[in-house]
Amino acid sequence: MQRRAFINHAGLAGVLAAGAAPAIVHAQTQLRWRLASSFPKSLDTIFGAADVFAKKIGEMSGGKFQISVHAGGELMPAFGVVDGVQNGTVEMAHTAPYYFVGKDETFAIGCAIPFGLNSRQMSAWMYEGNGLKLMREFYAKYNIINFPGGNTGSQMGGWYRKPIKSLADMKGLKMRIGGFAGRVIERMGAIPQNLPGGEIYQALEKGTIDAAEWVGPYDDQKLGFYKVAPHYHFPGWWEGSAQLDFFINQKAYDSLSAEYKAMVETAASHAHVEMQARYDARNPLALKQLVAAKTELVQFPKPVLDAAFKHAMDIYSELNEKNPAWRKVYADYAKFRADQNLWFRFTEATFDRYLQSAKL
């Protein structure tokens, strides 16, 4: 018996020495998590990033780590996911951080602020600048660790029952607008409304709101806004890009094995890249179809953009004075934005302007 036990132990020692033990041990680890999304299932781009993430986790773990994805409202309200993750009601969420500026304005910097970074610049700040470090320090007080989970790219400027021809047209405008931009248009005389994506069409149809922004042609077409508000403005100055995040309960994340943590990071990065690719591939055709359906494309007048820019910068300065968390993150963000725009001025912007004016 002793000899047999020794052989068995020796055999296990050999396996351990060969580095195969983690596969044996962790193969026994079955995990089931729930992910609460802030988005409706009908949007295969923005909601779909969570599906891409969960599917990749399942594939990499051989089906041992399963994550069920739930649309906004299924487990909790679309705007209740931070509380849900913080309290451990769900292990994770997929959302737009700027929905939660009511908790702290700093949330917006991790997603989109008016006249902020574009998609490439945002990813650069997150992965190669101080973005991820600074935002994780901020989210820690909510018991959350974040992973970038997609970007919409630059957005359109929303749907309007009547076109915006001057700054005066902003007065009294009731507009569904996400995140920080509501504070800016409020100073322009408009009345911001914060509604989940699934409720916007009905509000437009009933006249509860006069205008609404969501993302861009592909998503907006699916939600049918062009049927009730035919004037489609551009650019979406409040979202030069909008980064979505996977928010994970810190305790749940800490309980993962090193292998599962690596899978989470890898799957999130994959979903992050794929979301942007989907938008870039699908928006052009959707825009053509919207124009064919009698949508009117309208560029914001420069005085409107100038006023929005001034109000945004004023708000940022005010926050620097009264919100230490904002001041810490925004100082780094603003410097990165200045450097990026200097670089893009001589490269991307010049190249894009020329090519867009050429006959292709």
C-alpha cells in the first residue's frame, strides 16, 4: 500500500513538474457568471459586443467558464448596472460609463466627453497611456475593475423633427442625449433627457422629445428614428468616439484563476476591436439606405459648434476646481488629447481630407 501510494504521488509529482497540473486542476473549475447589458438585443453591434465576449470566454475555457448575457431591463434597469456590479448582484456588466455622471462626472472620461478623443486616440490612451490605470483607480471605489469593451467610433449628431439652422433653434429643444453632453446643451438653452435606447423611438413618436441622438446610421436605422424625425445632423461633437466598458465586480474578478483572468482580458480586447470593425463596415451602407428613404443630412452650423465647444471647456474648468477625481484624470486626458491632435493634424486628418475630396 505504501509503495502504491508512493508511486501515485510520484506520478502526480511528474505531472506537476511537466507543467500539466494547471490544466487538470482548472479543468475541474466550472464557473457561471451573469452579465447585465445596458443595451437592447436588437442592436447586434453595441449589445453584440457582450455576446462576442461571452462566446470567446466559452471557447477558450472549453465550455468551463460560461457567461450568460442579459439585455437592459432583464435583470435590472439599463442604468442600474453599476449598482448591480458594485453590490455583487451580477458579476459583470457591459455599458457606457457616461450614463453614470450623476454619481461622478469622472465616469464620462472613460467613455466620451464633448470634443474628446477619437476611437484610435482613446484606445491609445487606455492601453499605452495612463487611461486604464487612472480609470481603474477611480472605479476601485465602486468595487469595479474595467476592461475596454468596444468603441462606436465618431457618431452622428442625432435626429430632429425640425433642422437646427442657428443657435436660436436650440432654445427649448427637448433632446434625448447621453452622458455629459446634456450639461452642455442645457447651457445652450436645450432640455436634455436621458432615456435607454429601447425607449427613444416611442418618445420621439409621441412628441415627448423633439430630438434624439443614439450612435450612427447602422444602429439608428434599426431603431427607426428616421420615420419620425427626418433631419439627421452631423457631426456628433459630444462623441468623437464612445468607449464601452466591461465592468466586473472586483471580488469576483479576484477569485478567478490566472488562466481565467487572462481569458477575460483577451476576450475583452477581441470584443473591443470587433465592435469598432462592425460599425465601420456597416455604417456606410446604412447611411446610403437612410438617404434613399428621404433622410435629410444636415451639418451643424459653425456657431452651434463654437458655442458647444465654449460651454464644454467652461464646464471642464469648473469641474477641475470642485471635483478632485475629475481633475486628476482629466489633466492627463487633456494633455494626451493635445498631443494626439497635433500628430493627427499632419497625418490622418490631412490624408483623410485629401482622399475624401478625390474621385474614387
